[in-house]
Amino acid sequence: MSEAVYEHVAGQPGERVLLLCDHASNAVPDLVAGGLGLPEAEMRRHIAYDIGARGVTLGLARRLGAEALLTRFSRLVIDPNRGEDDPTLVMRLYDGTVVPGNRHATPAEVEARLARLHRPYHQAVEAALERILAGGRTPAIVSMHSFTPRLKGRPPRPWQVGVLWHRDGRLARPLIARLRDEGLTVGDNEPYSGELEGDTLSRHGTARALPHVLIEIRQDLIGSPEGEAAWAARLAPVIRDVIAEAGV
């Protein structure tokens, strides 16, 4: 089942960066009987996955020689960037769209999604971290996301990129400074807050005292292969330098 749950890119020997992409896909696995009940146009929206994030993550993996784990299921099926007890784990309404397949999801159905999708992905993250640690290196976790330029009924978002973090700013603070020095409009915990207990980085970074950061790129900038490649090329040396200079 692991191949259906996540995509794995092997890193180069000795590399300690682990790239994660929690919302890489808009696929709906067969275990969701009858699907989610949404038309294809809705499944192509940001509500179903992080547009462009997969391409940027794969580009970064190639440039950094880093290991990468990317989900193969839609966040609407179950959100791997939420704790198991989070009320938004299975979204019933998102940005004005009702998700029919989730409206009456039973506890048993949610448990099945946890067992088949959510938990195996996080087990893969844990295994990757253990491999890096076993090699005598401290993992540096970089989680890649993207955000819609505008949520329904709200003003356009001005940031080109957001850097999200909570208690551990070892990578986030210098990354924000470096990106701003390059002339980018950077959100510090914008457009979302990194202070989300139980999310991916809370679980694998904060709880284990491992250096980590979450990077959000505005989707109109990476909505094409050319945009994905350009941002991977732009971010790779910055990520490498920040990790090296942080001395973590």
C-alpha cells in the first residue's frame, strides 16, 4: 500500500535534508467508496491539493540531492498536515465548497483513512528521519506547500512566499531574512500560522527538537512547469546556505 500512499525520492548518501510535501496530490483512492462527489473542476482547485508544490519539491530534491516524501492522496480525503484529533482532519466544507463524500463520513470511515493513508505517510517520515540519524547526522526538515492567491471573499494576498514556524526559529528566521534580502515579499507566519499543534512539523520537528521549516509559495507563481522549475532553482541555494549557516 505504501506506493499508493506516498512518493519517495531517495537522497544522496550523507545528505541530511528531508523534503516533505503533505499536499502533493489531488488523487482520491478507491478506499473512499463512491469518491468525494466533487466535479473535476473542484478537484483541480487549491482545496484538493497544493498546486505546484509537488513540482517544486521534486526540483528541490534534484538540486539538493535530498530525500523527499510526497503524498499521493488529496487533502480532502484526509489531511496529513493535521493531528488525528484535529476537527479539520476531514474537511466537510472548504472555501465555499461542500465535500459530499465527507459530509456524513462515519468514525469507521475516518479510521480507515487514517489507517490506510495518514499513518503510513507519517511512519515513512519517521523512518526517513531515523535513517538520517542512524548515519550520524541531524535531519533538517523542509516542508513544501503552496497557497491560493485569494480565498473567497477576502482581499488578494500580497506575499510571494510565506515561512511558517512555531517555537523553533533556527531555520525560519534566517530564511525569512535571506528571502527578503532578495527582494521578495515574505510572510512571517503568513498567510497561515505555523502554530498548529499536532501538524506534520509539530510532530516530527518540534516534538523531536529537530530543525525544521515550512515554506509556502503563492500558487500563481508556480502554476506551470516553468514556474515550478524557477522557484526550485531560486530556493535550493538559499535553503542550503541557511542550513549550513545555522550550524544545526
